[in-house]
Amino acid sequence: MSPKPHSARRAGAALLGTILLTFASVNVPTSASAGPKPGDTSCATTGSVDFGVDLAGDGWKFTTGDDPAWSDPAFTDGAWRDWTVPDNWGAHTDLASYDGFAWYRKTFTLPERPAGVTDSAVVAALGKIDDADQAFLNGSEIGRTGGFPPSFDSTWEVPREYYPADGLLRWGGTNVLAVRVYDGTGGGGFYQGPVGLFSKARLRALAGTTGTAATRTQLAHACAVLNRQHRAVAAGDVRGYAATLAPGFFHQGDTADRRLTELKALLKTGKVTLTDTQAEVFVDNRGRLVVDTIRTWTGLPPTRELLYIDPRKQLELGDRSRFFRDDYASAAMGRRAQFNVYLPKDYTRTGAKRFPVVYMLNGFNGSNIEWEARKIDTVLDTLGVEAIVVFPDGGSGWYVDTSAGNYRTMIVGEIVPLVDRVYRTIPDRDHRGISGVSMGGQGAFTLGLKNPDVFSSIASHMGALSLPPLVGTPAEQAANAGLRPLTLVAGMTAADLNRHRFYFDGGDSDEYRFGAAAQQMSTALAAKGVRHDYQLGPGRHDDAYWMPKLERSFALHVEQFRR
């Protein structure tokens, strides 16, 4: 029940999905601010060799089903089907309706170890896999993404990068890569590359990030910055860490104040460490030092990051990015929750202007990361959207509170106040709208109508307006049965409905009949004399139908914000 065809997904996001940090220099005398000895280059190398073994294409074996013995390199897979990746198994007639487990195996020969290539510098990049995967190299697990039943978690939009342990690669010999895949709905498989074993230098080149090798002096400058931050954090020296942040610092949504507040919160839980491993330094085409590293803060998962360094100043400036992932410790979800943020062009040009906000909800089996695959920031820039747009991770939770997750509370009770606190919003309901796609369109109606003091404008693209939330236990589903948009509208007065502005659409060939549901919604609102913007037209339940209509739905939000 989600716009999930592989043709839409193949649009893809940037390869690395990295966090960008920018550094320059300070001279503040604190206990942790003294840099390492001149010439210290122990924190990193000057960049990896350009190496890669491309495993995309033919030569793969494939079968449906699930058996842990299939990870064994000694297993004989000759009876399996010959296969090619990237793929969409749903494109095969006999697998068109197959959802479940499947395995892929690839037997290949590595060359003799190239000079300068270490095992720890090799990344097993598997592209994007629909929906969850577990990867084995020569019989040893090297990584997994998503969740398998009974705790299914779709992560089709997440690029896979796994790091084989030292000694696992058989240089000059035969190797076997086995990948266990589970698909929950729609087509499954490796729907986008790259697929292979690559040095980070080759991965950067594939992503369009190029540069030249750093000199030893430049490497020492980079290490001076990293080591200084490491020592400040290890010493619990917030002032020392703050001294590395430039005035006007802004990185991935963090101002200096927010970054320091988060560090103080971490320190309250105990000793905190900041580490960088497998770090490589190169110089980009703007003359900046760039550190490609695996960065880890105590209590948080390791993250591959690109750190941009100005060797002359040694101050972290931030990347001033306008589209990024944010996260926080969610009490509602009992874990860290993620959301993406789009900032309009004027946001980073001025520190005073405030902006309206649109919350945009994903469809079933989706998440906040799916918007990266759609390159939604480029789309919104093209439309000239002058609003902050927030993309919560709605999972498959139907935007209600159930045993599957407290998604309503997460968004209304946590993310909305957080966004108003840390971003320059206009924090009132007249300047706050909500949009959604498919399940998210249903959620836009239910969250908007049930929280009229929070949201004003409501937009639904091919939304499930005829359905109640299909999540949780039978008792929870029964309790939420009234949260069906058509039912909600039928029970509301015209005065209450007219507190909102409405946009919705649906294709006449929508396989879930959400086009018909949109027609019913238009009839219901018209009968009550409620103004609304409704579009029906040729189209199915996919991105090709709804994405061209973003201009119209955002026009509705803008009209509301200008009232």
C-alpha cells in the first residue's frame, strides 16, 4: 500500500549518505586545546589506493526460501537459478507476486593483494536491497540491515556498506559472497548498485567525490584537529570542545548551542569518547582537507562521515547543509528517532528570518530516508518552496499509538516541539501544514483533523482515505477504527472542517482504489460546503502519478501560510 515500484526507487539518492563536517582553526588556551606534536600523522592515512572488484552483472545464483546452510562457501548452488544483479525479482513472471525470503550467492576470484591495500580499507558495498538483508563473506557475517520476521523492518532505501574483518578476504583465491534477503511487499532484490568490494577511494569516485592525496604536512593538520576534539571529549571539557566550533557554526541542523547541549547530556550519562577509525585524508577541488572516517561517539552507532578541514584556522564551521537527517532520544518510541529536514535557500543566508513548516509523511514500508532516494531537496528547490519541510520516520505505523510504536505521540508530542525549538520556525498552527503519501496521506488527514490546534493545511497524495489504521493488535485496530478519514469528515461540522485547507488526489487506475476514495472525500466535503482542491486523473499508485502534483499541494500550504 505504498508507492514502492522499483522504477521509482531506481531514481536513487546519493551513494554514500554521509554526514559532512567542516573544520578550520582556533587558538583558545584550554586544558584540552593544545594540539598534538607538529607532524603527528598517526590519526589517519593519506588516502587509500583506488581499488575495486565490481560484482554487479551476471554470474550470480538465486533461489527463494531460507536455509542458514546457504551461507557456507562449501555449499553447492549449481541447482540454483542463474541471476544478474541489480535486479527486481518481481519482474520475473513466476515471482511477480512473491514476497518472502530469497538468497543470492556469487563466487568470484580476488586478484593478488595490490600494493597498499589492507583488508580494513576494503568496503563491501551492496547498494540498496529490498527490503532487509544479511550478508556473509566466506561464511562469516559481515553485516545486516533491516529486520526479518517476526520483527520485520523495511530498509529498502538504505545504502549497504559493510566492513569485512581483517583476514577474511582471500587474496589471489576463490571467495563466496552470500546474501540473505527478505521482501515484505512488492518486488524484491538488489534494486540499485554499486555492488562489489571497493576501497573508500573508489567509492568516493563512484559518488562523484574526487580529490588528490594529502601531503604529510596536510595529514598532520588534519590530525591536529581530530586529536584536539578527541582529547576535549575524553576529558569532559565542554569549553575545550566548544573552542573548536566557529561563530555561526551550522552542521546537519546543529548550531553550536545545540551540539554543546547534546554533549553535556551525553556527559551526564558517564564518560564519553569520540573516536575516528579507518580515516583517510585527501584534498578536494576547493582546496579543503577531507577526512573520510568512521566516527563513533559513546552510546551512538558508528557513522561513516566526511570531515572537511581548513588547515589554516582549525575551527569546525559546519557544512551548512540544507537537507539532512536529524535525530533525538524519543521517549515515545523508546529509542533514538530520526527525521529528515529540508531548509529553504534563504535559511542559511540569514540568521533572523523565520519560516513556516510542512510535515511530510511517508507511505507503508517507508521511512524518512526514502525522500533522499527521491532527491526531494532538488525537487523542492526547483519549486522554490520557502518553508522548512520535515520528514518523520513513520515506518509502517499508520501515525497512531499502538504496540507497534507511538507514532502519533512521536510526531505531535515530540518532533513538532523539537523542530520549533531548534529551527527558526513560525511556531503556530497557521504556519504549520501536513502532507503525506499513501499511508502518509491517511496520516495527514487523521493527524491534521485530530490536532486542529497544531496543523492548519492538510494535503494527501493518493492517500488511503478509505482505510482506518491497519496496525497493532486486533483490539488496537478496533479502538482506532474511527480514524478513517472518510468517517472523520462525515462526523465533523462544516465549521470545524473549515478550520483547515485541503488538497488531495488519486489516480483513476490506483490498484488500491484510493482514487475512488479521493472522489468520495471530495463529495463528502462538497456536501458540507467545505472548500478543497481535488485532482483525479490518469495514473496508478506510484511516484509517476503523485510527484508532479507536489507543486499544487505546496501551493495550498503557501496560500494558507499567507492568509
